[in-house]
Amino acid sequence: MTAATSEQPAFSTPVEPATWVQHAGTVPETHAYPAVDELLSLFRELADAHPGLVTERRIGTSTLGEPLYSFTVSDGLAAEDEGGYVVVGGVHPNEPVGAVTTLHLATALCEDPELRAHFAGAWHIVPCIDPDGARLNEGWFATPTDKQNYGRYFYRPAGDQQVEWTFPFAYKKAWFDRVLPETLALMRLLDATRPRFLTTLHNCEAGGVYYYMNRPAPELYGVLADIPASLGIPLATGEPEAAHVPLYAPAVYGCIDMKDAYDYLEGLGVDAATRISGSSSAAYTERYGTFYFVTEVPHWSHPDADDDTPTEERYADVVRRRARALAETGSFLGGILDAANPHLNIPSPFLRAVRDFVPSLAELATMESTRADDLPDRPATVSERYDCAASVHSFRIRFGGMLLRALHAEVVAGTATPEVRRRHRELLKTYETWERAADPATGDPIPISTLAGIQYAALLAAADHARAGGSEQSTGDPG
């Protein structure tokens, strides 16, 4: 992967709101995600090529001691100037589409003076805020269409180790102040820049495209639907990630708010204070009136993702089936983990993650069963049925894959007891059946340039909304 360095501007179309859809097709073709070192090298090549436009700035240090960087693109504006735009990649290290998006955005801003002039502010771009976690996913970055590689080399940190969900939080009985070094670096950047616009770059696994924003923006909904449609990718109109998020338009949601999550869990009879860690970057920047925006793009697309045709099954029954599958998955993985736990000697990140995630499956199954009892008596849509099934496949591949990595670490280190080896073989056998079942359900791979193009065009449209005044009204608590 190389940064675009053509002498012509990156865009020939006028920079007008109606043209944002056209920008989705401007990302160069690539067949791999850049590793951390390669990504930073490409940004530095861009900075060397445009010394008057790009400024590299260290913003912090990772948990393992790696420097964290932001690259500011601006026409003579200081890195500390307020009211600009902040773009953050790698907030979840298993979501690398943002690496390609950040590089393309920085390149476009350098090569197109009209684009810079239109936004009239500094862009602060963080290529990867969690390099420690990203390095643990690099085993599949080079072969992103290989679903087996994806699962076998997958890593996602435990909830209280995720940058996006470790901002300070205090609500009712919940209190969180174990801020990660990476989160602190991001907090400092946000405090220094007080941005009018913030986007953290995310991607999901299968289905269609969907969005989050911290307040309604009806003028954006049409273009947000048109951008993926222009490249033949569906919206995700089925089940939301969280049942408590507000729906603004098809596939457009309000942000996942931890206060809302607390109240929702409390209403289900769950001890919410034990299930919630920190808050998000969206909540943190409410104090500045920032317009926060997320585009979730899937690695794989499936035609059922936006099919709102009623099925022959009741909606509640589909949710209950999902709950049963989650309970069964949690029981199996929990049994493997419980049997191996006394014999495990290596406190790997994979082990920390599964010790957090695997018990949550039983809790999620219980919550889904409770939710099903209160659902309206209507047929499930094809997209709802798809999302319920796809989420089970995702949990199996993700959590099962990380447990395999935790047990394999003991095997290759020579510390595995016969019990650990036995449980590793047992898990691998079941995991292979999960892989075969998940393969057709996840759908067909989407080109990286398409995913990054959707993310890029959507963030430009949303940033333009913020530029035009869409961020002026804060709806949050400045405290």
C-alpha cells in the first residue's frame, strides 16, 4: 500500500454537499490492511512530501510503551487551534478499515486545496490509537478475505481495556476512572482541539452499513443512504447492536450511551454497575458541543442485511432462538475455560479477553430471553432473522478464536499440561464446525477500497454538517 502522490488533485468534482457520494469511489484499490509500522511509515512519507501542510505530533504512550501519534493537516493552523476536525483510527484493534480511511483522507487533504478550503479548519488524524492491540490482529491483515485466518488471528480487548469504552464515567452506582494510557492520550487531544467534529472509525463483520451520531441530523440521512448504495452495499436494517439505542432513520442510530445502557440493564434486573466499564469519546466531547459520528462498514456483505420482508417466524421466537444459541455457546466455551484455567500459566491478552467475554454470553442470553417476552407479536423480518443468526456466528468465531489462541500459547511455550492439550483439541474440533457454519452466513467479502470509500465519503458529509453549524447545540452534561 502506498500513499497517493499524483501531481493532479485527488478530486476533480466541485466540493459541494451534493457531491459527497462521488467521493466514495476515490479510494485506490488495495488487498491488505497495513500493519502498524507500515501505516506510520506511509503517514511520514506523506508528511515529508507536504512539509508545509502536515505536522506530526506525539500525543501519548501506549500501555506497552509505544508512542502514539496524531498528524495534523492544515494551511498554517497550529496543532492546538480549536474548532477543527478529529479523526481516530484503531479504537478497536480488530477494526482496521479506518487505517486505510485515515491515510486516504490525509492524502486527499494534502492534494486538494479546494477540499481544505471548504472545511476551513485543521484536521487532526490519529492513524492508530491502539497499536498494542492492532499488532495482535496483524496475522489476518494481509489476507482479510480469508475467514479462517480472520478467526484464528482475531483479538479484541476485554471491555475495560478498550480505548473507546474507558473514558471516565459516573452514574448511579457505577464509577469508572481506570483510564487507559491510550484513552488519556485521546482525551488530551480532544481537550487541546475542542473539535467541532469527531469521528472514530469502526467496522463490523457481516451484513450492511449503519451509522451512529450524537444527535439527530435529518439533512444527512439521505446522503448516508446514497453513499453505500452507490457502491452496491446494503444498509443494515435489522437488529441494532444495542436494544436501547434510538433509531433516527433506517440504519441511523443515536450513540450507545452508558447512562441509557445502565437504565436498560437495570430494567432487566441486571446489576448494571458490574457490567459497565467506562464511557465513550462521544460522551466526553459533549462538553465542547462536538458533533460525533460513526460509520460501521462490514467486512462481508449479505443480501439479507436490508431485506425487510416479513418471515413466517415470530420476532420474539427469533430472538429466543438467538438467546438459546448464545447460552449454548457460553456453556461450551465456559466449560473449556473452567477446565483449563487451573493449568494456565501465561497471562496473555487473549486469556484476559475470554475471561471477560465468555461469562457475558450467559448473561446476554438471559437478557435476550427477557427482552423477547416484551416484544410485539409480529413476524420477524428477513434482516432481523439474519442479524440474530449472524451475531451468534460472530461471537463463536471471535471468542472461540481467542480462547484457541490462549490455549495455543501454552502449547507452543511448552507449558501446556495434558488437560490443556485435551481441551485445546476439544475446542478446535468444535471451532472447525463453527467455521463451516459461519462461512456462508457471513456472505461475500467486500473490497477494502469500497469499505474505506464509504467511510471516507460519509465522514466528509458529516464533517460538512458540523462545519455548517450542525454541532452548535450540545445535548450533554459538560461535567
